Amino acid sequence: MNAKRPLIAVLTGAGISTDSGIPDYRGPNGLWQRDPEAPRLVTIGPYTSDPDVRRRSWLMRAEVGALAAEPNAGHRALVDLEQSGLPVRVLTQNVDGLHQRAGQSPRKVLELHGTAQEVQCMRCKVVGPVAEALDRVAAGEPDPACRACGGVLRPRTVMFGEQLDPQVIQQADAVSKACDLFLAVGTSLQVFPVAELPYSALGNGARLIVMNGEPTPFDEVADEVIREPISTALPDLVRRLVARYV
Ligand code: ZN
């Protein structure tokens, strides 16, 4: 009560979506540990030049799509945080769109690695829903081409071998510098440039809370480290923040 309402930046990674059944590709049991060839399927060079890589990439996407993942209590807790009236921004490394599906205002969510919900033609740049492309895969087109120009369709995600959108990273950095509290949820904080965001926050006097199953390089400088499962720990933390500031 009476405390200044803090701007809260929440950085989310794969860990918030694993309870929705979305595999953490990089994790200890992730696809990339089991299939060393898998990263090629999301690397821009092979994807652009090799139809067989694209065919396998579409099969992988169809498999993930078939999981029909739903938002979980962790995603919903961040919606509650926004609806409490506290200023909040979600910076996500995830491409699954589950924050928005849970009810987070799209304008509050910055997708650092793009979105897997849309595809884009690499030639004419037209954008369409991934569901439509996946329907075509299911109907027997192993590598669906752009209907407008015949170009290669790709997901609107940042692939290996590509830079993050500098404008998006700049916005994320600005939010991190402006925030009073930075929550890092379900991210290993080891992949740059995203791993620079907590530095930006700390450098400007923000408090840092790390919530992750595994240790991160920021644990020692964090004000609080939470190891409990995100789908219970995040609702608890949100209740605590709302009780304190609203
Ligand atoms: Zn096209």
C-alpha cells in the first residue's frame, strides 16, 4: 500500500510453456539433445536451400501444432498481474502465442523471437496464418509454397543464423531500463542478446527476481531466486505483488 506502483518487466522463456506441453527444445530432454540434426530444420541456410529440410521442418511444426497447447496457470497469472492495474510488459522468448491466448493484451507483449503463429513468403513477404499452411501439409503438400508467387514459406520466427529484429531488441532494452522490477521466468538467461536485458534493468536500479528450475548466471545478483515449479510459483508471486502494490 502507498508504495509507488512499479513498472514490471517480465521476461519469459521456454520454462513457462513446458507445463502446457510445449517441449523445451534446448532442455536436457529436449528434441535437440535427442536428434542432433533437428537444429538444421530451423537454421536459415539449410531451410532456404534444401526442400528436404523444409519438408522435415513442416513435419516438426505439424507435430508441435498437434499438441494443441493451451495456456497454463503461469500464463494466466501474468494476465491477472496486468488486470490488477499494475503497469506490466511481457518480453517473451517464446513463439507459441500462449500469453496472448491466455488473455494478455497483445500490445503488452513483445515477441523477441517472432511468432510461430504466422508464416511469411520469403519472396513477396505476404503473411498468413500458420494453421492454413499446416492444413495444406496435412492435405499432402509436404512443402507448401506461397499461393501468391510460389515462393518459399517460412515461419515468422527468428531462425538460427538470423539476427533478432533490432527494433524489437531496442524496445525490450528500453522497457528493461525503465522498469522497477524485472522478473525472469523460465529462462536460462544464457542466450544473448536477451541475456543482456537483466543487466539493463539492474544497471538502472531495478530489483531482479529469477524464477527458473535450473541455476542461471544471474542468481547471485538477483534479489530473489525461486526454484519452485512456475505454474504454482508464479501465481503465488503475482498475488504477493498485487497485495503489496495495489
Ligand atoms: Zn509470395
